[in-house]
Amino acid sequence: MRFWLWERCRVNSNVVCMISTRTVLGLVRRTGERKISMSKLLRTGLNAGDSAPLTVVGGEGVYFHLEDGRRLIDGSNTGGGLGHRHPAMVEAIRRAADTPVVNEGWTWIGREKAADELISTAFKGEEDWVGAVRFCISGSEANDMALSLSQALTQRTALATRERAYHGLVGLSRSMTVQPHWHGGLAVHAGGSHRPAAMAPVRILPAPDGAIYGAPQNNPSAKQYLADVAGTLSDTAATIIDYTQGGIYYDGEYQDELALRAREAGSIWIADEVVTGAGRAGRWFAFQGAESRPDIVTLGKSLGGGAAAVAAVVVSKAIVEQLKGKSWQNYGTLRGHPISMAAISAYLRVVTDEDILSRVRQLEGVFARRLLEIARRHPSVKRVAGQGLHWTIELHGPDWRLWNADTDEEPVASRVALRALEAGAVIGTSGEQTSLFLAPPLIISEDESHQLLGALDHGLHAADEEHERTLRRAAVQ
Ligand SMILES: Cc1ncc(COP(=O)(O)O)c(C=O)c1O
């Protein structure tokens, strides 16, 4: 059997693998379309469009090394908090390879150690409420576990999130991913989608807009946004909120109001910190900026320093109390694997020793200032929002609600990303048509940050050209 797969632009991911190291066996052009005869690897459709392949052969620090000799700044890799081949991570993994194979049912000293270190390092100061941790493999899995645990505890089925959210594509996390193009099914290139059914009734709450550029003039307060949610939450098992997706970032007032409303409704509040947790927000967790504390926190992505696939569900003391006298009938063979546990311990050590959180906070100011200045110069930019080392640049163009990725046409955001490659950086899109995001390794220097922002600046000319064409077309109609 032979697979013909679309070669997607590897710079387009709000998720993980942005550039694949797969072997490209050949290129074929048919009726103007580039198709690639590949190995037996079935790939994800990260975005619509048809772009030249990039093949990564190595990396170091904040750089990818490509097969053709180029070195590109890795500008949007939420899974790679410490960049590529951080020596402490490499050493930790090397040592961990020399350990026994234990499944989640076995007690493993390294797992106990990672749990203790996570709680005593990242949750330092949170002792009043933090209870216990369970490890797993991906952010999607962590969210599925947290959501199904909430259903079991409350004996309710419905679940709530905010609009434009992404919580993963596994189990219940897939149902709670409400960006229209991320449904876990099939986008048909000639138009249309084959979507799997949701696994639970999904309630969608309004989202705040705290953009530093392009926020609506009369942005309502959190209380106004959430004025009518009591009815929406009344039968929900959980309310899950993340702090980046769709370019919607942390808003302390919104968080506190939502926490209150969820508690009043008996809905378990899950903070999805898969992207923001473990340092990217400039503190260990985004939720720490406000008064309220979640019932459950989910972590993933950077937690293993990019060196292992690992995630976690952290529950409050109150949830631990509710679990007494019960066993959580949920199991995964490779969860808590010795290599993943070693990666967590090493990551926590590096973040502390290298004072990564202060560095992120300092760079947040650099990104905010420069992005504002860039936005003002590029008429195609509609909105800029962000926190720490995660920033979204949203472009003028079709409404995100109408985007289903069911086309071969290259979205404008992908064209910006392609143009940015010329200036030496890989910039991701969220899979949305008009949205780009920056999430470089937390070890990026100020000079490298300016290079990355310069590449974005260069890439945005592609969006300006498109914007100009659209305005001209509108003027003649
Ligand atoms: C907020 C959020 N939650 C959960 C996930 C899922 O994580 P993973 O892709 O590791 O399963 C993602 C992935 O992008 C995410 O952005």
C-alpha cells in the first residue's frame, strides 16, 4: 500500500511537533498541488495549505538545525521549555535509561521523588490547598483524567469551558476543545468536516479579551462577562479554563469571578496549565496571579523539559479528602515511567538553578514593547495579547468561528510563517487562519528574542500585502 499525504507546513502548530524529522521520499506536483510520497507515517493535519517541507536534523539551545544547513530560531514550541539538548536534561535522561521498567501500578522511588519535588518546588507557598499529584503522558490525557474524575465525583455529565478553547484531542479533552477546526475528526479538503460526536454535553462560557493591542474599546468587566453563567454551570461536573488558546490570556478578575461561580454551582474548577504551567507565564502557574485556587491543575508540555513526554494532574487537599475510601480506577502502563520522572526532577532543578522565572518576566516586557511597536506598523495586525513567553498575533481576515481548515488554500497566517523563515525563525500558527503565536524556549536571550521578533516583523509583510488586496477588492465592489 502507498500513502499520498499532504505535506503541511511544519511551522504551523499550537501543539507540539512543528517540524518533523521524517524521511521525505519524493515530491510530486499534480495540477499545481504538491503531494509527497512518504513513508508509512500518517501525519496530523496541523493546518490547511501546501508548503515546502523542512527537515530537522538537529538542534541546540533555541536553534533547529535543518538538513539544508540552515539554523532557525525555534519560536513557537510549547513542548520545549528548555530548548534543544539542554545538557542537564541530556544527562538526566542518559542516567534514567539505566533503570528498570515499571508500570504505573508499581511503586518507583523516582516517581515518589518527582511528586515530592514538584509539590515542594513548583507549589511552594501553596501548601494550604495543594493535595497530591498523578502523572500521565500528555496534556490531553491529563485533561481527560481531570474531567472524568470530576464527572465521577459530582455524578454529573455536562462540562464547561470558555469560547475558543483548546484542551487536547483525547477523550473528554477533545470534547472540550471548541475551536471549530480542532474536532479530532476529518477535514475534507474539498470542503466540509467529518466530526466525531462530543462525549459529553459541552457548555461554552464567554471569554475575556485582555489584548494589549486591539481590545474592544468598551471591554466589559469580568462580572459583566459572567453575569448569566449560573444557569449554564448548574448541572456541570467541571469548568475547565486555560490561559493561552485562541489568544485569550490570563485575566485575574475573570478567574476569581469564574472560580466563585463554579463553586456556587458545585462545578469542579480545573485550571488547564498545560501551556502556561511550569514557568511559561513568568511564574510557576498563571493562576497564581489572582486570589482563587483551582480544585485541579493539569500540566504537560514543558514539565519534562522537552526531554520526555510527561504530564500531570494535581488535585487540591479537598479533592484528596473526597478520594478517601475510594480507588481511582484509571490506569496507564507507561504513566510515571522512570525516564519521564527523571525529566521532571531535572527540569525543576534547572528552572530553579538558572532562575528561569525571572528571565521570563524580564523578557515579557521586551516582547510586549516590541510587539506593540510592530503591531502599530503593520496594518494587517488586528490584536496582540500575551503573557510571559507566550504571545498571540491575530490578523485581520475571516472570523475564526468560520474556519474549519477544510481547504487546500494556504491560510494567511501560514504565509506569514513561511516569510518569517526567510529571516531565520520558525513561528507557529494555532491552526487558525489568522492567528500566529510566539512561544520560544524559556532560555532564549534578549538578542535572540529580538531576532525572533524581527523575523515576525519581516513575515508580517505577507499579511500586509493580503490585507491591502482585500481592502482594494472591497473598495471596487
Ligand atoms: C491549553 C492546552 N491544553 C491541553 C493541550 C493538549 O496537550 P497535548 O497536545 O500535550 O496533549 C494543549 C495543546 O496544545 C493546550 O494548548
